[in-house]
Amino acid sequence: MLKLNYRPEVDGLRALAIIAVIFYHFQIFYFNNKIFQGGYLGVDIFFIISGYLITLLILKEQKETKKFSIINFYKRRVRRIIPALLVMILFACIIGWLFLLPYQLIDFLNSIISSIGFSSNFYFHYTGERYFNENGLYKLLLHTWSLSVEEQFCFIFPFTL
């Protein structure tokens, strides 16, 4: 299995991105001015880090083996992403069963399907769901849009590289 060398500066960037997202979600105001509006910047940093690490992994495999196995690349992605996604969806199902109304459960089922298919960014966009809308509070998987974007990148990028 290919592993990249540990890069502490990448962890530092991840920490900054996490702080940006957390402060953004707290919505802290000071004299009617939102103090921190960089949540989307934090998500962008995560996307850049992911793209950087994925590119390094592909280039390292090409350098060491003189080829690149797209099948092995996707197997590694599945082993890394799917277990955590399924556990999170299972937990969301329990919460949904306890707190959502029947008509909300239908939308929730659609969001589960789109999340597993890594298309929730399209699903939530075309259904009009947005963060911090009152309706968005009941969308338990709304946050999976960013995972879908990352996995769409992982599906397309290796072919272009």
C-alpha cells in the first residue's frame, strides 16, 4: 500500500480549516457585524489539501511503479470513505427516526441515496436546500455535499492527470 510521508504543515492547514468552519457555524456577532465569515474558506482549504494529497499519491505511485492503477486507487478511496460514511448515515437514521416527521423521512431517504452515490451536492442544490435556512436544520445529511464534491473530483481527476 502506498503511503505518503507525514507532512505536519498539512495538519496545520487542516487545523486552520477546521477552526474556520467551526467559527463560521457559531455565527458570532459583535455590534451587528459577523466576526468570522471564513467558513467557506475552510472548506476550500480542505478541498485544496485533498487535491494536493491525491495528486501526490498518484504521482508517487507512477514514479515508484512506472504505472498507475485506477482500480487500486478507487479501492483505497472506498476503504477509506465508505465505512465512516455508512456509520454516520446509520447514526443519522436513528436521529431521523426519532425526530423527523413522515414527510421529512422521504426527503431524508433521498438524501441518503444521494450521499451514498456521492451526488448530494446536486441533490441539495436542486431541492433548494441551503445552510442556515430553517428547513436546512432538518436535513441531517446536508453537510455531505462537500464529500460528494471531493469524490466527484476523485472520480474525474485521475483520468485527467
